[in-house]
Amino acid sequence: MKIYTKTGDSGTTSLLGGARVSKAHVRIEAYGTVDELNSYIGLLRDQPVNTERRDLLKEIQDRLFTLGAELATEPGKDKVVKPDLFEKDITLLEETMDELDQKLPALTNFVLPGGHQSVSFAHIARCVCRRAERITINLNDHEPVDPLVIRYLNRLSDFLFVLGRAMTQELDAEEVLWEPRKSK
């Protein structure tokens, strides 16, 4: 089977359900950004500091494919078979954040991305997740999106922030706090 179909050569692509839309459609932007996020989660999964979290990060990647399928489905095509997102997927992120956060010092300032390359990858993933969330909300302003998708992306970005802080601590790296410049 060839990977290329040539059906997108005119700048359109198919949604699950059969409709063809512009590759610049906000729906394509939404699931394309979720795909980009999935790649960054894979990069995080490959970091040695996350060896014990590999299964959790793979679970998150699986859920991002679920979100992608939801976002790639033509509105009103409820009979399209795709995996489901559940409330327990959000709960898993919340419970994991709570566990990680218990081991972290209280935060009194914003954190500047950096301190270690692996931590920087977590911050990049967090930023891409926030972008995916914004685009998905934009899509929802025009066509309905399952509210669990938006909630999952919101919670995932929080998780990635906490993960970055935990990785900083585990790597014995410096957590660089933002200290605003004072006016003279």
C-alpha cells in the first residue's frame, strides 16, 4: 500500500465521516496541533529522567490519538467508530499531579523555562498543549467539540507544568524563577 494518495494535492483533506475540508480549516489545525503535541510527549517519554513514567506518558499519547480522532470527525457523524475519552482520563492526570506536587516546594513566582534540556522539552510540550487547547476552543466557537476534549487539554497542560517542575527536582537542576524587574 502506498502512503501517498494524491487526494490532498489540491489543498483539501477528508474528515472521518467523509467530508472534504481545506487543510487550513480550524478543525485540521486543532488535530494537527494535537499530533504535534503527541510528538513532544514522545520526546518526553524518551528522556532518561522519565523512565518510571514511560507507561503514563504512553497512556497520554494514546489519549491524544483519541482526541485527534474526535477532532477529525465530521460534525454530526455520531456513527463513526472511534475510541472514547472518559472522565477517568482527566482524573488520572489530576491524581498524578497531586502526587508529584506533594514533593515540590511551594511556588511563589512564575518559572522560566529551562534549567535542563529535558525540562525544556516539558515546557515546549506545555506550550504546544496550550496552543492545541486555544485552537480547539476556537473550533468549539464554530462547531461543537466534546467538552471532555477541552478539559483534557486544559488538565494536560497543567500536568506538563508540574511534570517539568518534578523533572527539575529529580535532575537536581536549577528551577529558574522569574523575578520582575523593578522600576527605577
